[in-house]
Amino acid sequence: NAGVMQNPRHLVRRRGQEARLRCSPMKGHSHVYWYRQLPEEGLKFMVYLQKENIIDESGMPKERFSAEFPKEGPSILRIQQVVRGDSAAYFCASSPGGPNTGELFFGEGSRLTVL
Amino acid sequence: KQEVTQIPAALSVPEGENLVLNCSFTDSAIYNLQWFRQDPGKGLTSLLLIQSSQREQTSGRLNASLDKSSGRSTLYIAASQPGDSATYLCAVLVDYKLSFGAGTTVTVRA
């Protein structure tokens, strides 16, 4: 049973470009979460999604950031018009039931560098 | 707002010594507490999960305790090995969201 798969593992973008980060949850998991780890800071919650629904996006910046988890395919975290402050590691996690029912399993992360 | 603090921020011990890592949180209304390990440039590996109704969990050389009323958890690692060198993160779950501490970076010297 493969773990949570994230790609790309490393992404370099110039200011103003778009970044798309993908996350395939573990098999049988229908709940996906995105967290961000800024340099020298702890991980912070961004968004919680179920298939075709955003449950909680209270940790997402109001502009330029969006997330989706379509019926088919991976969850996507999209950052438009990237700025240097977006440079961070973005981690995806999944769980089989809701987050209050058990353990969250994390992927290896996608490391975004904005030049 | 939930605040999670981990002390110490860094720890260096000789091989074979026992490790004690501390975690405190401000809001005791948590669903569970997880301890993770993070190696440089890598993802998070879950070590132990303690439900809010539990007092401790054990896995091999690892033991974690939880005192929800006082907002504290302790991770014990017995007979440390160089392979235990990593950053250890404590996280509490409230309302869908994990709140993480900044971590304790452990170095085990051979």
C-alpha cells in the first residue's frame, strides 16, 4: 500500500509564475489536508478537503492560493503569481475517515523555491 | 488559539543515553496528540498517536505520555542510537487541524 504521494518533490519558479502541487492520498483515504512549513517555522494548517468539497480553508491565504480534490485524480494546491515569500515545503496528509477519527499520514512534501 | 511548545529546541547526547522530549499545549480540548519524526529534507513519519482518553502509548523503544489536564506530553526514547538523530515534532488535533510545535532537534553522538 503506497503512502501519500506528492509531486513534484522540488519545484523552482520565478516570481509571477504559477505553481501546481499534486497529492495522491493513500488508497482508501478520502480526506486530504495541506500544510505549509516556512523556513525556520513550524508546520501550519492550510486546507482540509474531501472529494469535490472544501471543508475548511481557514489557513489558506486569501489571494493567489486555491485547492481542489476532484472526483477523479489527485488533490491540487495551486499558487498563482508566486512571490519569494511562498518559498516553503508544502506537505499533504490523508486519512481514511475524518481527521478526528485517527491518524494522519503525511507525504514527503513538495519544496517550492521562488527566484 | 492553540499554542504548542517543545522544549528543548535542540539536544545532543551520547549513544545509549535515554532521551526525554517535552511538549506543552495551551488548550486541553484536544482529540489526540501525535509525535512525528522529520529527517532533513524529508517528510513526516508518525511515531505515536495518543487519543485524548489515553494516558500513554508505547512502540518499541518509544514511550509517550499524555496529561491532558495539564497540557503536557513527554516522549521517551530508550537507549538512543545515532539513527535516532532527527527533528521530533509534537502535534495536537483540534477541529480538523493539527497544531505543531517547532520541534526538538536531536543529535545522538556515536
